[in-house]
Amino acid sequence: MNHRTTSNPIFRDKYFDITAENDCQMTVSGTVTRTSLLLMLAVLSAAFSWTRKYASLDDILSKIALFSMLGFGCCLFTCFKPLLAKYSAPLYAILEGLALGAISFLVEMEYHGDRIVIQAVALTFGVFSVMLFIYKTGIIKVNEKFTMVLFASTMGIAVVYLMSWV
């Protein structure tokens, strides 16, 4: 993607230029480290939220709504102030983890003992870890062809899900 032709505030040139005052450069290793840290923050806050004892269904739903709205606000803040992402990204990860934990608790209440949440978390961690590993080791080279294959695969899955939903 050419960030020079977009109006998206995250992709403005000033955030990609390396100058004397902004001598930081994004690396694969730094990205993997920060991504792993944010994931761990989300998982820990989700575990905290999931293991809470909620007073009622309304209590759970109000927590989900609150954490989701705060997380969305944090996301919007980061979009318009990307230089402050080192502070807002961990907050976003924690808020979304809290929301996901409450949602997971709600699902566990609905499907007693089916371990749906445990399976979903295990699969997510497995896929995430493997993809992060093969990306960091260079097994996957992200280029235009890879992007198109990934896009086509995602659209194929979306069509299958949409058909099964209808």
C-alpha cells in the first residue's frame, strides 16, 4: 500500500519518515516483541474478566458494553495520535481483553461445560504463535502475491460463512 495516496491518518508520511527527532525504525523483531506483549496483556485481562463472579446477566452485558466502548475510544485516539500508541495500545489491549473475558464468560454460561472458550483460545494462540514464528524467521515473505493470495483466501472463507449463515 502506498501511504502517500491515502487520507487515513495512520498512514501519513510524517509517521514513516526517519528524521533526527524521529530516529526510531520499525523492525520485525520489535514488531513481534510488541505484538506478543500486547497479546499477553489482552489474555491476562481476559482471564481476569472471565474468572470474575458477575451478579447477573445485565451486569455482564453492561461490562461488555463499557469495556468495548472504552476500547473503541482508545482505538480512535490511537488513529489520530499514533505517536502516543506506546501508551494507548496497552490500554486498548487490556480493555479489549476485559470485554472478551466477559463475552467468554457469557458463552460458557450458555454452553455449560462444552469448553468452547478454551478451544477458541487454544486455536487462536496456536495460529497466532505459528504465524508470528514463520513471519519472524522469514519463511513467509510478505509481497504483493502473498497479499492477493491471503485476500482471496479470506474472501473465500467469508463467502462460505455467509452461505452457511443464510
